Amino acid sequence: MGERRRDRKIDLDQKRVEELDKEHMDLNRQFEDLKRGLKEITMEEWNNIPEIGDHSLKLKRAKEKEIYTPVPDSVIQSRLMQNSMESYLDPRQQVLGGFDTPSGMTSESISAAREKILSLKLDRMSDSVSGQTVVDPRGYLTSLDSIRTLPQDQLIDLNNARQMYHRLCLSNPTNPQLWISAARIEEQSGNLTAARKLIKEGCENCPKSESVWLEAVHFNHGENAKILIANAAQNLPRSVKIWLTAADLEDDVDAKRRVYWKALEFIPNSVVLWKQAVSLEKEEGAILLLKRAVKQIPENVELWLALAKLQNYEDARGTLNQARRAVPTDPLIWMTAAQLEEANGNQHNVEKIIEKSLRSLRNNNVVIDRAKWIQNAYNMEKAGAVVTCAAIIRNVIEVGVEQEDRLRTWTDDASKAVEEGAIETARAIYVYTLSVFPTNESLWVKSYELEDDFGSVESAENVLKLAVEKCPASENLWLLLIRLIYVKQKDTVRAREQLEEAMKVNEANPPFLASSNIWLTAFQIEWEANEVERAREILSRARVNCKSARVWVKSALLEWETDNEPAEKSLLDEGIRQYPDCAKLYLMLGQLYEAQNNVEQARATYRNGLLHCPASVPLWLLYVRLERRVTSIMKARSLLEVARQKCPTSEDLWIESVRMERDAGNAALANQLLSKARQTMPSNGRIWSETIATIPKIQRRSYISTALKETEVDAYVFLAAGKLFWSLHLVSKARVWLRRALAKNGDIGDFWALLYIFELQNGTEEQQNEVIRDCVRANPKHGEIWPSIRKQKENRRKEIPEILRLVADQMKDVMVEFCK
């Protein structure tokens, strides 16, 4: 074994030596095998080996001196053009007469320009009557500065192009585009005289080219242009553009009219010429011309409709009948006829005309495009033809729609019509759809929403009355009707009648009679009408007929408002016995005991409530505040820790903990709790808002920026940004951010109160009133301060503007605390 290991080691060492020898081999050894191969090369092969040549750097540098580069043409041309001057006159010369001389002119440039244009200027300045010159000696030299000098490279390009087009025009004189291009080059260089001359030659060489004549008119004006266009009309009497240009050159209406009449003699089938001629006439003359036009072009629908529009009812009917016979495949004629009947009070004929139009079009093999017809209904609505619009919808809405897709397709059509602003079209679609699906509750709701948004209160009420007729067992539809009458029309009597009718219609419908919504709506009507006994009676019947904890809550609330504590306690005890999982009953009973200073009973009630409703945050808060008030902060802190374990994502519990520690002077612990809250709920805007309110001012902007990214546009973060700008006296920015917060969540009453305070300090009376109006429309119900103010016994019957002012008065120091 030892010998074998030794032999293997020797072999490995030898291989390593060979590999190292190959890697570090010198040049002689590397080419040894190739040198040995040279012995086999013959003399002939040696002689055929090519010379490698002399490619040394020294030789290359020597040859560089023998290379000659020709001078470019541009250098030679620039030398020739060095002293040239373009003779185009700037408009300032005509306007200012040479009195606008800048101080940058040199004597050399003046001399060069004077030699170039002296003779031309003197000729132009010669008086045409006396032959005397009218040269202004003071302004002459300064006027030379108004000559526009083109850049040298541009002059070279223009000259090259000019020469090229000159040769092309000579070689191909019948090509109109060459003459036009050549003339435009002269125009670009400022030589209008040469441009006119070239385009004139173009007209002579290409007399049948419309574009050349129009270009010639472009280069001329006044009488010269008229002469040119007259020659053009002689050479091209059937060119519509030539005649239109000829009419445009005339200033007098009668002259324009004569031009169009002459044009129509040559081109009687031109719709454009007929339209232009008609536009110059008064009503009677226009009717006569249109009658001639429809004879010449009977297939043009637009001319027929224009004629019918100018005529009286009887003549227009006759014209449209003729148009239908001339163009039986155009639906617009039929729609115009229906519109005509509607405008003249014959609505009963509209439906017949639309039905007949569809039959006629189908007989003439016209495909009925449903989308186009609905678009025509939009157009009829915009034109004020509502009856025609509805008739179109009734007749085409089923075209191409499968039976199982009707409801979905038609509701989509109605939604699209609303998006397009075609409310009457959407209304017609809903009316027809409801005629096919009369018992579809959601469809009735959509129809009512359309009337509620765009119609009148009466039209909305009519829809709901029809709805409850077709769907008498629908609790939702009855409630919509009752609330519409009571809330929007403020009619308590009729609302009460509708409730009685709903009960009567559904006497044999136990689920309807057991609905808490119906009974509580009846209670609300009586309570707001201050009919306490009637309200108490309704709640008594409701407790018997429907099984709902809400009824017991409302019953206890009524007794609380009337200061009937024994009845309130009795109702709450019975409600808790029947509905032990209703947290609100425990809340009300605990608050009742607190009002009676019965701390032990209040504590027992809250504990009992938390046993049955451990996730009720309001119960935890009331219990914590009670213990903090009557026991110690230690007890309250431990309760809050238990509450946060039960409800770890409750922002109210976290904020309560933070504020309690801050009030107790434990700022470090409060900040620690805020940090934990952000970790638990990183996208909660209210937690971020609380953080921003407690950090130093210099850090608030960066925190708001971070909060906007983390929360993805939360209303509380918007509010914090508004408060920041408010504290910096940036009024406009603060208003924008406060409004953004309300746009994001308008149900928070505290936001409205803060905006109202802002407008009281920085806005106008109109802006303050606007906040009140918007708040009434939003009808907020949540917030930290808003519910507590609104639910106070003395504020229960107050309107929203009064509540807004009360909340604003309580929040008036919010910005003082924010700016600390």
C-alpha cells in the first residue's frame, strides 16, 4: 500500500511540473514544432509569400503631407455671398418710415446695403404726379436698417433651391407643383414680385390646374386677384373651389350672390354652392333656392330638411313626404317628420310615424342599427322633441336583444344615457323596462333615484306610488315613499296616511308587520311632530309585533327624553333580558345609574355588558372613564390594556390610552403608545392625525407627507394638513385641504365644525353660509364631539345649523392647542 501511494504521488508531481512548464514556456520553445515544419516548405512556396509592406507610423505621417482635400462648394459660395444683401423690406419701414434706427449699425453695412438697393428705392420714391422725389433725408439712412437680412446659410439654401426649380420648370413646364414650389421659394425669400411672375407663368403653362390658379390668387390681392380668378373660372368652370374663392373675393353681397348663381349654372349638383347661395338669401329667397336645389339634387337629405325647416307646417309636411319618396332609406327624414308633428301639437301621430319608418326602412333592406337609433333619441331630446325621443326608444329598444339579456341591457342603456346627460332618454328606457318587469323592486328604486336626482318631487312621488301598487309587499318602496312625503314635502298628515295605507295593504303579510323599519318610521313621524303619546303607543305596538332590540332602545330613549326614569329603567331591564347581546341597552342603563350617582350599579352594568358584548368599544370606554373618575388611573390603565387585547385594532381605545397618559403628565408613555398604535394600524389616518398634533411643529410637514403615503388619502390626514396650513396662515391652501377632508368623509360632524370656525375667521359671509348649506345636505352623524352635542336632551330637536354652531363653539380652542 505504501509503494502504491508513493507511485501515485510521483505521477501527480510529474503532471504538475509538465503543466507549469507549459504555462511558463518561452517563445523559442513554443514555436519549436512550427520551426521543424518549415523544412517541408518548397522554394516555390517561399517565393509566393507576399511582402508585408511598410506600415510604420513614420511612413504614415510622411504620406499625410501628400494628401490634398478639395475646398467645399459652401466655402466658395459663402465667399461670393459675403457682400450680398437681401432686398426684402421689413414691415417696420412701411409703418415707422425709418425713424426706428438702432445704434448698432456700422458704416460698412450701410454702404453695402445702399449700393444694393439705391436705384430701386429712388424709383419707388418718385412722385407719380410731379415727378419730384419724396425722400426723407433724416429717415432714409435709418430706414435701411429695416431691410430684413436672411442668415447666410439660409440664403445659400434658397439660391440652390431657386436654381433647381428653375431648371425643373424649364424641363417640365406642365407640372403645376413645380411652379407652385418655385413661387413659394421666392415668397420665402421676400421677393413677391418674382413669386407673382413665376406663378403667372405657371397659370399660362398649366391653365387646367386648380391649385396653380388658387396659388396665384394667394399671391395677389384686390383687382389683380379678381382678374386671375375670373380667368381661372373660364379655364375651370366646374371647379367648386374656384367659384368659392371668387365669391370670397367679393365684398358686396349682391356680387357674391351673382357669383354663386353663375357657378350653379356650371355646377348645378354642388351641395356646397347651393348652401352658400342659400345662406345669402332671406327666408323667401332661401325657400325658392332650396326648391330648385332639391330638384337638382333630390338625393341630398340635408337640403330637404333645410327646406322643411323654413316652411310652414303644411308645406313642410309635403316637403318631407317628397323627401321620403326621393330618399326612402334615410331614417332622419322620418324622425324630422315626427318632430314636426310633435312641435305642432300632434303627439298622437309621433308613434305612428316612428313605427311606419321602421317598417319602410326594413322593406328597403335597411339594417336597423340599435345604437345609432338610441343616439338619434339623444339628439331628439337635445332638440326638445321629448315625445319623439320616447317613441324612438319604445320602438328600437328590443332590436337585437336576447330575451334573457333584456333587463341587464336596458338598465345599462339607461345608465349610459344618464352619463351622456340624456335624462329624458333614460326616463323613457326605465318606463318601458318597468312595463316589461313591473315587479322588479330594484328597477323601481333606480327609476325613483333618477327622478330624485333630475326630476321634481312630484315626479319622484308618482314613480313611488306606481311602485307600491306593483310591489305592495316591498318594505323599502313604502319607506321611500313615506320619507319622501315627510322629509322633502314636510307633510306629516300625508306621511301618516301613507303609513296607515301600507299597514292596511299588508294586513295579511306578517313579515311586513314585523318590520322594525316600518314601526320606527311611524314613531319618528310622531316624535318629530311632538306627538309623544302617539309615539309611545306606536312603540308599544311595535314591541309586541316585531322582535327587534332597536324598538326597545327607542322606547327607553323616549322615556329618557320625557324624564320618566322608572319607565326607562323598566324598559332597559326587560330589553336586556330579551336581548342580552345588545350593547346599547347596557350603555343606556349604565348611564342612567351614573346620572343617579349609583356607581356600584353602573359598574355592575358595564361588567355585565362586557361579558355579553366583549367587542363593544363604547362599553369599554364608559367603563374606563367611570373607573378613572371614581377609582384611579391605575385601574383605568389596566382596563384599557385588557380592552386593547380584546379589540387590538380599535383606534378609539388607542387614542383614549394616549390621551389619558398625556393628561396624567406621562408624555413619554403616551408617545410610546402612539408608536405602538402606528405599528398595529399603519394605515389608520386618525392615529396619524393624533401623532401629528402632538409632535413639534418643525416635524409636522414630513409626518404629513409620510402619512399621506401610508394611509392612501385618509380624511383625518387631510384634516391635519389643513390645520397645518391654517397654523401657517396659508388660507387658500388650508381651505383646499379642509374641503378635501370633507369630500373624503362628510359624515364626520367635527370636520364641518372645524371648517365653519375656519370660515368665521378667514372667510366671507357667503362662504360661511355655504358651509352651513353643505353641512345640512351631508347630515353628519359621527365624530368625537358632534354626537355628544346632538344627543343631549336639550338638543334632540334642534336643526343641523344650530348643532353646527354649538359644536363649533365647543371646538373653538382646537387650533390654539394645535399651535402650541
